[in-house]
Amino acid sequence: MAKTVRVMLVALMAVGLLSVAGAARASDDREAISRGDCSRVSDWKVRIRTDGPSRLDLEFEAGEVPGQLWRVQMTYNSRVVFSGNVRSGADGEFDVDREVANAPGLDTLRGNATNLQTGETCRGSVSASF
């Protein structure tokens, strides 16, 4: 019985250490965010966030009115990472996320969107070195 208790304690301690290590690694994530106004009623946000040592999570969101169709393009360091039509959700915003390898040097994310119903345009960018 004592051996079983010791094995359980060791297992619980290992789980605790793994949890702490995972939390420490998650706190190493960094991000750069830029926000602004679109040409009419909407606003936009672009964000670059580290996702581990060699990956980046890219995000472009904009909008204000639910159900609107937007033509969206996202570029990372001048390379198109998304191009297509996206419909805004119930909260009025569309959200495009992409994961890419972290290129050496300055990281630049640009988002461009045009509302196909109203003609409103949203353009934003953010740069950082990760």
C-alpha cells in the first residue's frame, strides 16, 4: 500500500511539473497589435502573435454589421497568406487567422478588406521582430 501511495505521489508531482512548464512556455508568447478605423462605420485589428519558437499566428478582423460579405486579403512579408470572401458573424465582425513559419527579420502583416455590399474599405498593418 505504501508503494502505491508513493507511485501516486510521484505521478501527481510529475503532472504538476508538466503543468507549470506548459504555463511558463505559454507566457513566452509575444504579440504585436494595431487597430484603426475603416472608411465608414467599421474598425479593424491586425495581430501577430508568436506560437512557439518558430511559428506565428496572424489575425485580421474587421467589420461592424452582421451578415456582410467582405473581400479580404492578408499578406505576411509581402506574401499572400489569405485571399477570399468572408461573411461577418453575428457580432458584425469577420476574423481571418493563419499560422505561418516565422521568417527571419522584421515581420509585417497587412490586411485589406472591401465590403461587397457597401464599398467600405479597411486597411491595416503591424510590424514587429520576433
